[in-house]
Amino acid sequence: MADKLRTIQNLEALQARYIGTGHADTTKYEWTSNILRDSYSSYVGHPPLLSYMAVGMGEPKEKMRTMMLEKMVRGAGNPPETQE
Amino acid sequence: MSDADIEAVRRLQAERNAAAASQQGSKTFDKSSQRTDNSTKASLTESFDTFLYERGGADKFSGYDTSIAVDGDEEMEDADGGHNLVGQYTATRNQIDEMARGTGVEEEDILLGREKSGRIADRETDYQKRRFNRGALTPTRADPFAANAHANVEGESQTYREVMALRELDREEERVKKLIAEKREKGEDVTEHQATLKTVEQDKENAEAGSTVAVATEKKRKNRWGEPAAETGKRSRFDMAPAPEEAAKSAPSRWDLAPSLTAATPVGNQGLATPIHPSQAGAATPAVGLVADVPGQFAGWSDEDLDIMLPGEADGYKVLDPPPGYEPIRTQARRLMATPAPIPSAGGVGGFMMQEPESVQSVGKDLPTDIPGVGELQFFKAEDMAYFGKLMEGGDETSMSVEEMKERKIMRLLLKIKNGTPPMRKTALRQITDNARDFGPGALFNQILPLLMERTLEDQERHLLVKVIDRILYKLDDLVRPYVHKILVVIEPLLIDQDYYARVEGREIISNLAKAAGLATMISTMRPDIDHADEYVRNTTARAFAVVASALGIPALLPFLRAVCRSKKSWQARHTGVKIVQHIPILMGCAILPHLKELVGCVAANLSDEQAKVRTVTALSLASLAEAANPYGIESFDDILSPLWTGARKQRGKGLSAFLKAVGYIIPLMDEEYANYYTSQIMEILIREFASPDEEMKKVVLKVVSQCASTPGVTASYLKEHVLTEFFKGFWMRRMALDRRNYRQVVDTTVDLGQKVGVGEILERVVNNLKDESEPYRKMTVETVEKLIAALGAADVSERLEERLIDGVLFAFQEQSIEDVIILNGFGTVVNALGTRCKAYIPQIVSTILWRLNNKSPTVRQQAADLISRVALVMKQCDEEALMGKLGIVLYEYLGEEYPEVLGSILGALRAIVTVVGITQMQPPIRDLLPRLTPILRNRHEKVQENTIDLVGRIADRGPESVNAREWMRICFELMDMLKAHKKGIRRAANNTFGFIAKAIGPQDVLAALLGNLRVQERQSRVCTAVAIGIVAETCAPFTVLPALMNEYRVPDLNVQNGVLKALSFLFEYIGEMGKDYVYAVTPLLEDALVDRDQVHRQTAASAVKHVALGVIGLGCEDAMVHLLNLLFPNIFETSPHVIDRVIEAIEAIRMAVGTGIVMNYVWAGLFHPARKVRTPYWRLYNDAYVQGADAMIPYYPGMEGDVDRPELSIIV
């Protein structure tokens, strides 16, 4: 009982610090949008990788970067309808 | 010091040794092996007949358990995991440990026990006990801020106006009482207002007694019920009876009891929303003598009792019949507090009580620990019956009203929390917290608060109840407002408790209360207490207010503080206001800095208050403000500097000491110029007060002098010129050394002065005291000298002074009547500071040491040995190696010492000599010394163990060749026992020594011994053996150890196998990257272990895997790691915390070794598994991987076309 409580508290603390972490009730939508955001922020955060992708796409690096930033907004589509 | 002396001392000890040996027959002192066993006790582990059973056979005990477990398994369960069928009964931890850590010669102080008494009331001072005088529990207060004023409080709540009026009344009463007392003191006749009824009665008595005036004016007569009704200032209804003839007729009847008691309670006889428990009523009105003495057990008086106590018909009295229609009140709780409010349960009006207890509550005879509906409790005290008795009555739950049900529910939960076992407590606490709002604040606090006022409350219970309050405060939030005062009355005493944690707890509650109730409520609730007639109430209120300030911020409280500090109405209010300001910096420290100016502004005007008490407390609060602000904020004090300094000239006594204290704290804030000027201004007064006989003043003066002296602005020449002479005249006298606190203060101040004026200046003045006849005075001098020289060195000491110093220290050392570590430290520090300058004195010092070594008293010998270890380094510097050799030989004789404390010191001295002169030069030679140490290793005393193992370890490290391998093996066996020492340092030293020995004589024999030790029962021993194997492997390369170790795994014993795994785990941890060559060798073994049925086995294997994996990161053993991962992975469903933690750690380590991608492939499968039980551990793994390397996971996320489009990764140029 107490252990359970502690686990929940630990998880909450963890989630407050790392948004991308999940738990048994994480939905597919949450998970996939986290994956997308993590991916794009990682690409943007590694300049050599970004340059490589820019060359491959034939776009300027800055444009590539903006594109990726924009994709981070609702990258995995709209949230699923919640049925009450 | 001649050689003859040394020889004499050595010979004397040798003779003593021989005598001891001959006394004990065959058992001891084997000349050939130099082994003595001088203990007078029969050894349990040794055979008596040394002829038949020869000693020294190393594996005499092989195959036996050589030890009985001293301490069981503390950290985790045993490998075999099974439980014993037979219960094991053993002594407590304390009893077991007692012998290992005895204080040696001295016994513990038997008086200490009193301090540890559980009951809080037992260790309270009289002042703290005044909390019981505060009236039981004040009525609830109206909450003017509530949305609908009477939402949750009964109509009878007191309003602010009523409370203030009551306080006014209290004060007036106090004033009148004081006047009367004064008049009486002056011998004036006080005409007292007398109720007509009483006059008649008294006249009758007085006539009999034959005196008239004297009796009437003497102390207020106690009325026959034992409580001085007139003193309370409120009159019983009989006092108010207007018609004299009617009153005259009715002699005082025994039915008066209840109303008069009600009146005895100072506050409001109506509207007491809290039905107070009998014990509380007793506590609240201590005047009711009998009742107060037996809290909780007051059951009423029978007619027989009354007949004994009261004058009867023989004395002209008459016992009346009860009036018609009278019916006694039966409810226990109402008996003493017969409230006029209509009581549904007790239909009567009068207050007579029957002797026969009709409810179980008042039965104190059998105390069950099993309460219906609660379960088995840890304990149940007699006093608890008064509160929880209702639960015992049983009764039909269905017929109860909702309120009653609630009451019972709360009662049950509280009982569980207060007296229950930890798990019960936990659930009950959660329930009461969760349902707090449903229960309502009234029902909760009416039960909790009386419990907290119980006189027999113990620390633990208080802690738990306070915790309950803390939790429900959060939940209740603003519902708590009407109860703020009640809670404060109960919690405020915690603020002046001696126990630090109680104070912290009290602060926490009050600050939570302030946050829940809001500033306005707090102020309006506590305002009436600020000028309360009782000093105790004002004091605690001030502290509580300071807590409120720290909780809600100083700015919020400032306007109120300003107003209170300037109150024209009463000096008490000003006093309390200033006191609040005093406590704020104590609580908040430097956090007051932003508001320093305002706070100082609040109290500034009170520095010239007409009341001396207010001036004093103002100075004190300035002192605490300055102390907290140090070293900033002098500009905030600008305005009060001149009143403070000029004021100091006008004060006397307590006021002056407070002013000086403030001065002392403000001077260090100033810049150099000002500090110098202001110091010179105050110094005159300080020097005058050097001669003050007042202890308090002395302390303050010393503190101020040291504060002034350590300020940069005050120069050495000024101090030398103006202060030093007077200071030494005033404070360096024998009397000062007798009081502990003065002693400390004088030493500290002198050291502070010395920092400024130099060592020489001070030493010149005190060095003669080293030869004083008073021992405490000598001690004080030595301590001062020690601190000064330790801080400033001895370069400033002239040759002549040096001679006097050494002479004095030696004298002080020799003349000790009680061996004191202070003198020893002083000696050591002086000698070390002088260094080579000591050369001339060394023979003298050594001679002193020698003769003291020869002393009969063990503490003298111990101190002498300790001194050797302190001066060894200096002796070497002075080229006295020869002398050290001789000392070594003498010490060698003393290895038979029987007091463990002394033996430890002797070993320490030997170690110091060995360290300084080196192994080769050591006298006696190591090959003689070491065999003597081997039996000492068996000694169980911590100090002895620590020193021997240190000495042996040093020899093993530096000069292992001086002893043969057999002797080292013998030491190895003795060391095994050390592996279960209590002290970590000893265990670590023993482990290291194994490493050194293995290096010296090769690992084979040592390893065999260690592997054998894996079979012993005791867990700690096995763990340490595993560590030792790891160390041996590290020092002698793993290939010497691994084959034997792995071979040992074939023993079909779970304990042994587990030990091997543990050893592997340590081994791979220690060897790190060296392990890559051995990975493939141990994989089959780990494979086997990871599929074992026993979970501890798998756990240990997992921790071995972890260390293996961490060692091979980037070294190309991925195939083996993946193989191990395959075996490890199914274990993620383990639930035991130890096991699962080790398994997760191992998986993480493998992730480091083989890369995130591969491990994540195992994880994806379970993240969205239909079963939650599966999903949960998989997400744990995912989260760990994410936290440690989210970036590394990016390329490896599964492709989910349609859901997640991340085409960028497939771009190829």
C-alpha cells in the first residue's frame, strides 16, 4: 500500500522532470507525439545531422529547421476524441 | 633520562608479566612462541591442555562454524531463503552491542535514566508546566471571514469583542489581586468583600474559635469543597444570593459542587463547545487540589468520603436531604463541567455524582489491548480509558445518530494512530486525512486537542497527534478558523519544549495553521493574548507570532507589529511586540535583511521606554537582529546607535547586560573606523563591569569583549594598552575555572584576544598559572595555551618563555588527579608546535612518560601511551631514534595489558613509532613484535581491534618479508573474525590487510582460507569474505583467483554458491576493464546462476552481471552480454524490491555495454501489452532508458507508418 503510494509519487516526480516518460496508462497518441517531438528536437539539436538532412532534401538548413519545429506542433495528428 | 631508568621500567613490567604467567599455569605465556594470554577468564575457543591439543594448528577448526552470528541479517534475507521452523529468541541489539562498545573503565551515569523518561510532563520545567494553567480549551471563535458566518460553528462562538472583554477582566482581576497582596505585605488590613452568606457562616465558626478579626482577614478561606471559590473572581450563585435571610437559613449544601466548579474555570461557563474531559477539567483548575493530582481517575466522592472530610453533625452541622426532583448527572464528561446549556443525555440540573461507575469508562482495573472494532494495539494506558472508554461499551451501532457514529469513528481512528502498530497507524492516518472534511473540524479537534493536553502524554504519542493535526490542517483549510485559538493553546507549548524536534514540529503546525486560516484570523485570534495577564501566555504568543511572520512574510505583519510596539494602552503589549521582533530573526536568519530597516524601526522607540523590561527586551531584539544580519545592514541600525550607546550609560543590572549584548552584536557590522570609535566608547563600561559579581553580566561582558577584539577596526595596541591588564585581573582567577560556562567563555575570549595581540603576549600572562595549585585553573590555562598555539603557532614564543611553557605543561601533566584529554591535547600541541626546539626537553618528557607508564592506575598508563603517539613525530625530528627504540621495547612488554582501552593506546603508540622510524629500524624487531600481535587480534574491543589491525596492516604493507609465511597465515585466520566487526573502518582495514598479505605470500593459501570462510553461517562474514576475495584478485591479478573461485561454485550449497557470486560481483567491480579477458570464462557460471530457482541467487548473479557489463563497455564482448540479457530479461517481473532493483540495474549496465537500440528491441514488445502487470515493468525500463539516454533512442523507435512519420531518418545523400 505504502510502496504503491511511493511509486506513484516517484513517477509523478519523474514525469514532472521528463515529459517523455510514460506509465502503464500512457496512450498511443501521447507516446507517438512524444516520440515525434523528441526526434525533431534531436535532429535540430545536432547541427551535423541537420545539415545532412538539409542537403538530402535540397532545402536551406534554416528552412529545414523551421519545418521541423513546425512539425513538432501536433505532429502525430489531433488528439483522439475523448468519450466521456 | 638514563638507560637504567628505561631498563628498570621494562624489567618491572616483564616481572609483572612473568608473575601473571606463572599464576595461570599452562594456559598462558608460552615462552617459545611469545604468546601470552593474560586474561583471567577461561578462553572458550581454546583447549586447556596445550600439550595434548597443540596450538597453532591452523585448520583446527576447519569444517566448523567458527563463530556464532553476532548480528543477523540486516540488509537482506539469506541465500537459502527458507525460514527456521523453530523460533529464535535472542537478546536485543543493544544488549549484544553493549560489550563491543563499552566505555571501558567508567560506568554510565545512572542518573541519565531520568532524562530519558517518556512522559513529556516529567521533564518539563516549572515554567513549561504553566501550560496547564491556560484553561483547558478555549471556546471556539466566531469566524468573521466565513462566507456565511455560522456555516460550521455553533452559535455560541466567542466573538473578538467578547474575548477582549474577558481579557480585560482577567487583567483587572490580576491587578486587584496584586494590590491586595501588596497591601497585605505592608501589613495593612484588607477589608475583603464578603458574601453575606459567608459572613454568617464565618461568624459562627469564628465565635467558636474565639477570634474575630484575625481570622476574617487571613487568607481567603478555602470553602469546604476544596477550591477557593472567591479567588476565581467569579461568584457562585450562592455568593450572589441577594436576600440575606434566605441565605442565612441555607447552610452551604453539598449540592453546590457543580456550579462552583464551573465558576472555577476562568473562561466562560457557557458556550464551552468542547465538552472537556474530566482529566482536563482537573488540569485546568489546579486549585481543585485533589482532582488535579489524579487526572483521569476522578470518579467522584461517596457520602462516606464526604463524611470523613467534612465536619459532621457533631460539630453543629446538618446533612440535608437532596431537594425533591434531584437527579444526579451520570455522564462522565459532564460531571465536572455541568454546563447550563440543555443537555439531552443528562436530564438533571444538579451536580451530585454517584460512586458506582455505571459506564466502563471509569473502570481502570483491566486494560485491554484489544478494543472492539480497532484490533490489537501496542499498548493501552489507564488514561486512555477516559478518552476511548466509549469504544469499550459496544452498543448498537444501528441505533446511533450520525453524529455519534462519526464520533466513534474518529475515536477509533485516533486510538489506532496513537496506540496502534505502524501499519495500523498508517492506514488510520490516511483515513482520517481523507475524510477530514466529512468529519468536520469540530468533531476532530474536540477529540484530538484534549488528548494533547493529557498530563501523561509521551513523546511518541504527541508526535503522532501533532502529525494528525498537520495532515488534517491541509484538508480542512479555512474551516479551521474557529479552532485556531484552541489549536494554538495546545501547540504553542511545543515552541518552548527542550526537544529540538518538538520545536520544529510546533513551528511547522503553526505555520501551516497560519497559511490555512490567513493573516487576519491569526491576528484577531492572537491579539487578545498579546497583553494577557500571564507572562507565559505572552511569551508563547510572541513566539507563535514570529512563526506566523516567517510563514506569511514579514511585510504582511509589519503594520501590526508597528502598532503593537507603540501601544499606549499597556506596556505588556509593547513588550510582546518587541519580543515578536526578537524571535523573527532567530527563526529566519539572514532572510530578515530586506526588512531590517522596518524591523529596527518598529522597536527603535522602545529603547527609551519607561518600563525597564521593555527596554531590556528591545536591546535583546536589536542584538538578535544584528546577529542575523551579520555582516550586513549596519545602515539600518544608524538611528539606534546613539540611543543604544548613551542608553548603556544609564542602565544597571539586567538592562545593562542586554544593552551590552546589543552593542556586542552591532560592532562587528561596522566598518573599521566606526568600530574603533564605538568600541572605545563602550569599553569604559565594559571594564567597569569586569568586576561585576553577576554571572549573567560576566558572560555578556566576555562575549562583547571577544566580539570587539575580533573586529578589524580594533587594533592590537589599543587592546594591549586598555583592555588586557584589566581583563586578566578581572577574569583570570581560580574562581572562574570552577564554573563550566564561565570557564568556556574565558577561554574563548582569551583566544580571541590572542588572535589580535599575539601568542607571546597572552602566554606571558598565563604561563605561570600552569603551576597553580588549583587543578581546574591549570586545565583552563592548558586549554587556552593549546587553542592559541594550535591557531597561531609557537614562533612568537621566546626562549625563556618556551622553557617556562614546557616546564608548566609538564607540571600540569604530572599533577593531574583526573586524567583529562584536554591536558593531553595541550601537551601534544605544544610539543608539536615547538618541533626541534623541544630537543632539550625530550629526555625529561620521555622520563615522565615512562614513569607514568609504570603507574598503577590504568588511565594514567593509557594517557602516557597516548602521549607517545602524539610526540613520536617530534622525537624523530629531534633525532631521538635511539630513545624511540627503547620506548618501543618498553611498550612491547606492555602488550599483555589487561585493560582494553589501555592496550589500544599502547598499540597506537607502537604504531606511531613504527610509522616514524620505519619497519627496518623498528625496535623490537618486527619478527618479534608481530607474533605477539596475533593473539591480540582476537580481542573483541573496538579500540584494540582498530589499532592492531592498523599496525598489522602497516607491517604487511611495508615489510612483509620480516615475518615468515606461516605467521602471516595465522594472522589471516585471525583476520577472518575481524570481517564481522561492527565498525566499518575495522572491516575495511581487515580487507585491505588481506590484500597486502596475499601480495606478500602469494594468493593460494589466503584464497583457500577465504574460500573456506564462505561456508560459515553468518552473512556479514560471508559478504566481507567476498569483498576480501575481490581485493585479493585485484592485487594478485584475477587469473590467480578465478579458477579456484569458480571451482568453489560446484559445491552444492546455496550459501557457498551465493558467496561465490558475490565475490565475483566484487571482483569484477574492482578489476574493472581488466575483466574483459575473463568474461567468456565466467559466462557459463552466470548462465547457470541466472536460471536458478532461488531468487536471491538470481539477484546476486544480476549484480555480478552488472559489474561485468560495466567493465566491458566498448571492449567487444557484446555477444556475451546479449546472451546474459536473454537470461536476465524474464526477471523483470520479480516483485521483491531488492531483486527487481538488481535486475533493472543489470539490464541498464548491459544497455551501456551493447547500446540502447538492442536492449530497446526487448522493451517495445511490452509497452502496450494488454495486461497491466506486463506493461508496468516494461514502462519502468523504458523510463530508465529515456532518462539516461533519450537521444540515443531516437534512431531506434519502431517505425509506425501512418501514425508517426519520421521520414527524415531515411534520407540518404
